[in-house]
Amino acid sequence: MKSVLVLAIAAIAALTLAMPAQAAGFDNIVVSATKGGEPQNEFPADTPVIYLSADLVDIPATSTITFSWISIDSHGAAPANYTIDKVDLPVGENTEADTQLSKPTAGWPVGTYRVDLAIDGTVVDSAPFSIP
């Protein structure tokens, strides 16, 4: 009986060690025209502000997260993969974070965009959107 118990404990330990640890990252990433709004993939050129919110998952309190707003292809309005803006935020005790980008004076150029989400300088996720 003792050997069966030892084998059972060893099997449970092996399975536990084989399970990958939850990686630090982001969850529930939402890009929207309103703060706390429904997720959107497309925005009109006259959208006043585009918001991004995300839950922080297992990110150490000493880390810095970075949101980089990127113009992938704005049909000549900016070079390809141009960084429009970058926001650095300390994690601290936060479990969620958000950022926003205001409409350019002439409106959003038609094109494809993304927001890169990074932890301590390493991009771990992206949220795409477009202006049709």
C-alpha cells in the first residue's frame, strides 16, 4: 500500500511539473471608440478617440508595460510600421491598464493599425484595427 501511495504522489508531481506555468501577459484586450465600450475592429475616420484596455495577467509588480500605437499601412500618410505614440506604465498593484489615442487634426488616415502590448520591452500581444 505504501508503494502505491508513493507512486501516486510521484505521478501527481510529474504531471504538475509537466504543466506549463501561466506566462505573464494580457487578457481581455479591447479596442473601442468609448472607454469601457464593446470591442471594435473598424473605426470611422472621424472617431474622436480610440481606446485600448486590457487585463494584466501574472505581470510582476516591478515591470513596465508599454502600449505602442502603430500605423501598419496608412496609404502614404506615414511610413509603413510607423510608431504614432508610445505609452509606458508601471505595473505596481494594477490588474488592468488602458491607453487612448486622439484623432489627428485631419482625421484618421484610411489604413491598418495595431497596438503592440509589451512587458519590459518585449512585445507579447497586439491588437489590430482599421480605418476603412
